[in-house]
Amino acid sequence: MTKTISVKNFINGHFERNGQESMDVISPIDGSTIADLPLSSYDDVDKAVKAAKEAFPAWSGKTLKERVQVFFKYRSLLEQHKDELTKLVQLENGKTYGEAEAEVLKSMELCEFAVSMPQIVVNEIQEVSRGVECRIERKPLGVVASITPFNFPNMVPHWTMPNAIVLGNTMVMKPSEIVPLSTMRMAELLKEAGLPDGVFNIVNGGKEVVEAICDHPGIEAVSFVGSTKVAKIVYRRATSNLKRCVALGGAKNHLLVLPDANPDMTASNVVASMSGCAGQRCMAASVMVGVDKIQHIIDKMVEEAKNIVPGENLGSVITAGAKERIERYIDEAEKGGAKILVDGRNTTVPGKEGGFYVGPTIIDYVTPDMAVAKEEIFGPVISIIHAKTLDEAIQIENASNYGNAAAVFTQSGKMAKYVMERASAGMVGVNIGVPVPREPFSFGGWNESKFGVGDITGRSSIEFWTQNKKTTTKWNPEDQINWMS
């Protein structure tokens, strides 16, 4: 597909590679090798932290309005290079062009929120006693770190980078070793936009880099997005080293479908939710709980799924291992008595036989104790569980260890509110299959889908990336004595 790219770390405004061991980066579209990536060490992280620490005083010393100017230009560069960035996401992640483009557009929107900070982050000042003034100012933390996943190589880095840097921090980013190319291009565009050297740094690699970020005494805060298993490890390790940490984990999102739901809208939304981005998003529909008589909606879902064609409007899954794991879940469900209504196993795309594809899969008559109903699959697969009542459906949703998203499909406002109040999830939708909040509202789940306080985007992120400085002043000794004298 393309010549092999030599991935490099980006430290103090320069790309470098210092003889580290390497690994191949594979395009899931056709299985070809597209890059080789350095497996960096603690020393590489330390070098990046030193560069970020050196850059911090000058960058944090600028006013908020000065800092956002870089991101006005950067957002414009994202727009200018939209097609290139979209194709880069496609190449390394396997999304369709439309899905990859939507990701880049979302990154632009995230930058728009960051440049609005001067209108949002306003210091508080009050005369608390005669002649005595108190004020609160938001100050950056220092050097911070962001560890990002494979499923959104352009968007998720923009969940953290613009806000953290606009607020005056300097950053070390560790992208997924499976998709390092989008982040490299980000670094080039940030430099072109005028971001000073050392403010943004990239260290590539695997587990050793993650551990170094959690352990390094020069890093004040860590954000992480990935699986729940690793999110727990990162959260425990970072906080044990006295760092702030917010770690987003996996999901098992439940869509509750009531008999009065609009059949066409529900079928199209549920199928789109479970198959978009090949199901590799933490907001994807994974379980549909049908309440009472909803067979007519299931029938329409089957028809909708037939319109989804791998290699055309359905992208690949990320690795051969992911394909094997997803198909194993389907096999186990079938052996356990579930009925496969639409079967995406053993999918190949002509001309891309080396790629990793799973077709849309709808599994009916799943029971809550099956692995396919409980565990995160991260593929274009939805399990259907039948419930007699809405309370039973809510009980099934509440029983999940996860709590990222939940949705209800109904034409009854009363029933919708009933679910909204009782669903154990941080993000809830009504007649929406992917209830992702838009800025300034923040993104983040509950339960084992998130560890730490606050959310990773929107207004909530301001709290995470800053600390309060409280100042009390008095300049009038002639005023009466009071309790603050």
C-alpha cells in the first residue's frame, strides 16, 4: 500500500530515533507493513520530560489569549490537511473514509473548544471584607502526559492535547504503538502553527513507556484511554506515585428497545451503533435488550445489516488477533444456544485478502450469563437479550460492571425519563444509538468504564488540567479593624 515509514519520537521540537529496538506497524486494511516503530525506554521518556519541563516556564508565562493563538492556526491547518489526515487514519486504523473524516472533523471541533478557553476560564474576584479582596486563578500543573488508544488515532489525542496545552501545561504523549502515524503528523502541524519546542513531545513504544510515564517524578498528571484491565493498572500505578489520573476503560453499552419504538429509526440506529467504526469504539451498541414484543424491529435490523458490506461501508478490525477473538465470542454464543441471525465470521474482502474483516453480526436469544453478553467484544457484533418488562431490562443493564453508555428507544417521554433516571451509565441516550456529548459537555462513563474524578473533555477537563491559586490582599491599613486584619 505504501512504503515503510520510520516512526520517530518527537522531543523538543525534533524527530529522533536512537537505535531502540523496533516493531512493525501493520495496516489492517490488507495486512501490509506500513511502518516500523521504536520501542522506547524510560530514558526516552526522561528526555521528553526534561524538554517539557524546560519549556514550561515560558509557555505557562504567556497569557491564555496568547496561547490559544497557536491553536487557531493549528485548527486551520487541520482543515487544510483534512483529506491527508483522513487517509492516514484509514491507513493505520482501517476505518472507512467517511468514518476517518468524521474523526478529523471532531478533532477540529475539540480545538474550537480549546480556543474558547479565554471566554470560559475566568478568574473569580470578590471583596470579602471591607478593603480585603480574595481571588482565585487557575494555574497549570506543569508537565502532563496522555496515553492514547488505537481506535481513534486522530480524535482521542485531541481530547487531551489542546485543552491541556492551552491551559499552560506542557505534554508528553504516548500513542498506541499500533497507530503512531496520525500523532506524528499532529506534531508537525503543531510546530508549523507556532507551538514552541518542548511544549508537545511524543514517545513511542509499548508497556515500558506506559510504566515510565506512571513512574516519572517529573510528570504531574496522566490521562489514559484503553481497556478496563489496563486502565486499572495505569490508575493504580500513577496515583501510587502521587499523580492525578483519569483513566477511561472499556464498555458494554446496552440499548433498551420498547415495543412502541419507531421501527425504522430504531433498526437503523441500533445497527449503525453496533457496526460504525467496525464496533471498535467505547460508545458502540453491544447489547440490545428487547422489552416484550419487538420481533418486528429485529426483522428490520436484519434487513439493515444486509446493507453493510465489509470493505465498502464497513472497515476492518485492528489486528488478526482481534478478528480471532471476536469470532471466538460468536462461536461460543452459538454453542451456548444463541441464534446467529446475521453472521460476520470468515469474512474476506476481494483484493484485500490479507486484511482483518468481520462482517456485521446479530445474535438473538442471548442470555445474560453468556460471555458475549458480559464482556467487551470491540467488534461489529450485537447480542439481543429478551426481557418481559422494562424493570427487568433496566436490571440487566445495571448488572453490567461497565457504565459508559446506555440508550432507550421509545416514543413515550414517561418511559424515556424512567430509563434516564435508572440507567447506570455516565452517558445516556434517548432514540440515539451513540449518545456522545458534544463540547462543552464532557465525555466520561461510570463504574468500571472510568477511574478517577472528572471527565476527560469539555468543561470538566479544565479542573483536571489546572490547580487553583487563592490570593488574599489588603492595601488599606486606615480601614477599620476586622476579622481579616
